[in-house]
Amino acid sequence: MPTKEKRYRVLPGPEGILPPAAATMGVLPPDPGMGLVEGEALPEQKVMEVIAEKILTRRNPTLFPGPLLVWAWTPETQKKADAILAMAREIPGARIICMPDYRPIYPKIDPEAVLSPCHPNLTILHNKIEVCMLIDAHCHFVNVTLKMIRAGTNCYTITLCANDVHEDSVAAMGPCDVETIHRLTKTIIKVRDSGKIIPWAYTPAGKEELRKCGDKKMFVVSADKALRPEAAFSQEEVVPPGFSHHLEQGLDENEE
């Protein structure tokens, strides 16, 4: 008697040297108002709850804003960047590493400052990132980047796309506007304060790792502040996340 074929699940890797494109395995973008979790279409609010739980509890939560967000090319983009920073401040121990450019930047890549779409696994493995959120990078680069991450790391990938839902991401939402980011932020706060989970940054292992990494400049808030749940973070206490700083001059020095 024939058995029903198992549904392909998009899971954190390592999946192997050449993981298949999820679309070729039957995972397709869902209907409007839905998102994807592990290749399954779910209502957007449920996807937000999964994203909140993962970004709070997995090791070294890191946001990867892409050029569509980093370069503040429209007033709407600037509002979205503000909303992303506000969301990041609600994630204990969160870091921000930008993907400002798509050109190859090896061998000079600084994995604590830049996510290279050509070698995203280097940044993720160097920083021991087990959950990341890609935001507003161009879709074709994101699709390739997600497969490389799935191939060689155990990172739980999350995408918040301005245009679509990325089927190669473990959890994905789109299109995401400013209002969607605000709703996700409220969900993160609700899950964080529910008492049902312990954020990774508040676990003994998380506290120890944040202390060791306290001199790094990628934290949204200082590592010391991230260890104290009762701390109130003012705008002045936020570490500049690299949306400008040394990246504002571009990466021409790395061209060959």
C-alpha cells in the first residue's frame, strides 16, 4: 500500500554541501496574511509568536539589515529603520551586523561588522550565531544566502522581507511594513514577559558569553545592560549599530 510522501521541512542545518531550493521540494510562498515556519504556511500572528520565541531563546540573536534598509533611501525606509532598532532593543543581548554591499569583500571581511552574502557562514560561525533575522536585503541575494546558511550552520533563519515570504527561511514573513514591525515588537515583548520562556541572554551560559563579548561594538545595547532585565535603556545608551559609522564611505577599498 503506498505511503504518503513526507512534507519537506526547512530546518536549521547543517543540511549538507548543496541543500535543495525549498521551492523545488514543494514549499511555496503562502497566501496573503500567512507566513512560513519550517516550510508550513501559518497565520501571520502564529508566525510572529514563533519568531519571538526563537529570537529570544536561541544563542546570540543577531539582526542582519540589508541595503534596502541600511542606506535610508526613502522616508519610509528611515521610519522602518527606527522601528527595527526599537524592536532590537526589546531583545536581550541582540546584535546588529549589516549587509551593506553585495560585492565580494573577502579576504578583508570583518565578520563582526559585515555579513558577506558571498560567505555568510563565516560571519555566523565566527560569532556563534544560532538565530538571525534578515531584513530588507534584495530577494535574490537572500535566497542564495539562506541556502548557504542552511548548508553549513545550525542557525535558525528568520526573514522579514519588504516584498515576499522567503521559502528558504526557517521562519518568514512578508511583505513587512512599519506597522508589521510594530506588531512583531509587541509580540516579542509579550512573549518575553510572559514568564513561559527564559531569554538566552538571562541564562548562565548567555550571561557568561555576553560578558566575554562585552568589548564588541555590534550590540544594540551594551552587554552589561543586556544582562539586567530591570534596566531601562535610554537612546543615549544604545550602541551605534553600524547603520552608518565606517560603512558610510562604502567598501570600495575591497574592490579587486
